[in-house]
Amino acid sequence: MTLLHQGYTYNNLKNVFIIFLCTFKTKQKVAIKSTYQTINVDNHADILQDGLTKIIINSNGVPDGTETETLLNLVKLMKDLPVHGDKLFDKAQKRIESMNADPEWRDTIMDFETRMLEREQVGEKKGRMEGEKKGRKEGEKKGLQQGLKTGALTLVASLKDVGCTSQQILQQLKQKYGNVFSDKQLEEFLKQS
């Protein structure tokens, strides 16, 4: 970690590059490499000169013709495809092969992947349960509302059958259903029957 000591300026700090290697699959076409810097969201022309650059390399991005051979080789490596004729990537591939052949490393990776899968499954289960609970509540609410509406319409029809006036029916509706429906809704029920 680089610290800024007394008597030094921010110009003495080294630039920092954070590189994200991603495998996003998006519906829209995205570039293989995208570069971001800290900007003022109110004025995009105002870039903070903090020396921080974030680079996202997406192995599922679409080449635009400006990629270097090294970047394209990195994409191949990320896709587990062989890379030939590049000493750096030859070394990386040998290291990957060595790590994959190491039973202790393989066990560590398998444990990690198992824990990740378990977390994902727990998250899915919690999400599903929450969604079902919310769906039940919403369904119960709609069912209750529909049942009350049916009851109100039945009351209107019954009171009309016994010869009650619209004013009397509306008064009965307000007494029985005024805490659930608005006056406007009750008047609408009266018109519907």
C-alpha cells in the first residue's frame, strides 16, 4: 500500500489499475475491454485525476478490431482455449496445468466451489420462500377483496328484490362494507346490479 507522507503531493502516488476478468453474457453487444475512471456524475467532462483506472475484460465481449493479440490471447485463456506462441501465456497455461494436477489444490477449489454452490442454493431457497409468501399474501388479499365485492353485489341484488330504494341500499352498503370500500366504489356496485 502506498502512503502519502508529509511533504509529498498526490503526484507522488502511483497509478492504480484494478482489472476485473468477467464472463458476462449480455443480450446487448459489449466490448471485450472497457476502461473506467472516476468522473463527476454532474459533469462528465470533469475526470478526477486520482490515478485510479478500472478495466473490465469480458471474455464474452465482441471484438471491435482494436484488441491487441495479448488481449485476445487472454480471452482465449479465460475461455479455457489453448494459446500458442506467447511465452507469457505458455507460462500461465503450464501453471494452470500444474495447479489442476495438484490434488490438494483441486480439493481446495472443489471445497470453495461447493461452498459457493451451497450459498447460491440457500439464496435461491430464501428467495423462493419469500416470493411464495409474498404471492400468498397478495393472493389472499385479492381473494378477500373479490369475496367482499361479491358479497356487496349480492346484498345490492337482494335489497333491490325486496324493493329498497337506491338511497336505502347505499346506506346498507356503507354500514356493512364502508370500512373496506370507498363511497365511490359502493356507488359503482349499486350501478352494476
